[in-house]
Amino acid sequence: MPRPISVTVSLPAMRHNLAAVKNQLSRTASTPTRIWAVIKANAYGHGITQAMQAFAEADGLAMLDLDEAVRCREAGWRKPILMLEGYFEPADLPLYAEYGLVPAVHHGEQLDMLQAWQAPRALDAMLKLDTGMNRLGFQPDDYARAYERARQLQHAGKLSAVGKMTHFARADDDLTTTLEQLRRFERATAGMPGAASVCNSAATLTPGPWLDLGRQEPQWVRPGICLYGASPFAARSAASLDLQPAMTLTSSLISVRRVRAGEGIGYGHVFVAPHDMTVGTVACGYADGYPRHAPTGTPVTVAGRPCRLVGRVSMDMLIVDLAPVPGVAAGAPVVLWGEGGPSVDEVARAAGTIGYELLCAVAPRVPRSMTSLPGA
Ligand SMILES: *Cc1c(COP(=O)(O)O)cnc(C)c1O
């Protein structure tokens, strides 16, 4: 028998989450809005082809990797594909043309590459402005010049539609900063026609003026994490946002033992039994993608009951306190996160990280299965 660990991806949950986002936008966005479902990093660890099916009702997909974009086209995705970092070298451009990809254009060298290119057909592009993330995009003072260059490239038949985008640094925790970024965006792009795109999950799920940019052309929002059923906010659970977990990581107890008071448990004996206790060993460790920094107390569900991790996570195993489930034996089911267990956000919080990182980090050695869409 293979090791009992596995990861299950629920396409119905992903489809539900997209519908939940649309539903909320229908109430909160005052202008027409389209959705680029963000599927970078192998769809946050859920699988590109799975995401393509689950997000069939999205208006477009957004990602980074040229190979993944080509795979989506070859698997039949016909709607727009936004490439969040754009092209990296001139040799990428023919693929952009062949597959109809929309680059984010964020620095002058990318415009130079376009200018030097013998374009077989014009590309749509999103011209990116840095409004305070200080990561990617033209500075506000350089934006008008970049936009003017993009207009010239339109006349030269190398670009067709040119939109405007930026990215928020603190939409999850500080709306004052977010408003300031929005003001910079509006100032720097004033009088420049084209579709706007500014919202990640946190901004998409927060009513506010960042949802009112579709007055001339529909705006595009770019939700990622929420589509996978995790929360972008530290203080709001995914469930309270009507999101369903798309990924469930399960395993089993492979051993149960009594430990006497005063005995240390696991590497470094960082946990010492305060009293006689029963503990179970779970076939899941950091080589499976479980965070090694998850401390004693991190929630783990055993046989349907909330339990806690004790001691250090090892490469292939972790140990749980079985006090809440007296009598369970080896073979009992364990949910590390997802449906029927703690949320990935709760585990992440305990481990000092965010759900995004855990979802992306599940190791290739963990066998995968999926819950298909009805009728698929
Ligand atoms: C990752 C990313 C998103 C999606 O962010 P979430 O927080 O997962 O919603 C949107 N836009 C850009 C530019 C990104 O890099």
C-alpha cells in the first residue's frame, strides 16, 4: 500500500468560489467588471488544467509562465490570458502573438523589444504603474511617456488595446494606503483611455472606490487566493466570506503509543509530556509540504475531532496529542487542512505564514486526486 497521504482538489469548490466572487461583485461594483482568475504557481498548487475547467466562467486567466499559458491555449482556453510579468526577452514575443497572450508591460526595455519586433499581429497589453508596491511597474512620473510610446506602437501595428494596471500592497489590512495607491493610479492615468485593473482578492472582496473603475470600459479584477477557498485577510475566515476550501490534505495515523509524564516527544524533545498521554504518528512531514515551523498546538483533525500537533514536525511524520479521541487506533483518518479539518489559514497562522505558501508548497511526492465537476 502506498503511504496514506494524499491531496484532493475540489473543482466544485473552485467553481463555487468564483461564483461567490461574481455574486459579491454584482452587489459591490458600481461599474461593469470582468474577472481574470489568477492561476499562477500551478494555480496556487491546485493544477492548471483543473483550474481551467473550474474557472470556465471567468472572463480570462492570469499567470506568469509562458509554458503554462501555452498549455491553457492547447487545452482549449479561448478567452484572454494576462501574463503578470510580461515577456522577458524578444524570443518570447512570437509566442505572445501566436497564442494571443496579453503581457503586463512594466519597464522601458519591454517597449524597446516591441519596437524592434516584426510583429505578425498586434498584441493587447496592460501598461503597469507602480503606485507604491515598489515591486513592478513604471514610476508615476514616467507613466505618461510610457503610455505615449505604447500609443506609437499601436500606430505601428504592434499593439492593439492598451490597458492600465497597478497592484495594491495593503488591500488586506490598510485601506488608507490602498486609497492613496488608487489616487496615484487615477492621477497618473487621467485622460488615458483603456481598461483598468487594480484589484487582487482582498480589494475585490472589499467594497470601495477601487471597484468603480469601469465607467468607460469594463474594469478587470484579478482575484487569486479567494478562488481557492482561502482568505486574503488575517482577521476574516474564508468561511465567513462564503468560500469553500478547494484543497484538502489528508493522511492517517500510522502508529499510536502511550508516553509517560516527563518523556520528550520527537526531535529535540521540544515537547515534554506534562502527564501520561496517548499520541499518534501521522504520515505527513515537511517533505510533503507541511510547514516545519508549525509549533505544538497547531490544529490537526483526527477521526473527525480537533486535535493538536505536539513537538517538531519531522521530514516524513508529525505527532499529535490524541486526548480528544480516546481509543483511536493506527489507520484513523487525519485531515491536515481543508474539508473536514482546520482551514489552511488556521494552520498557516499557527506556523507564522499565510495560506498561499502552504497551498503552493505541497510536494510533488504527495499523490493527487480531484473531485470533478458534475457532468464532467
Ligand atoms: C498574485 C497576484 C494577484 C492575485 O493576488 P491574490 O492575493 O491571490 O488575490 C493579482 N495581481 C497580481 C499582479 C499578482 O501578482
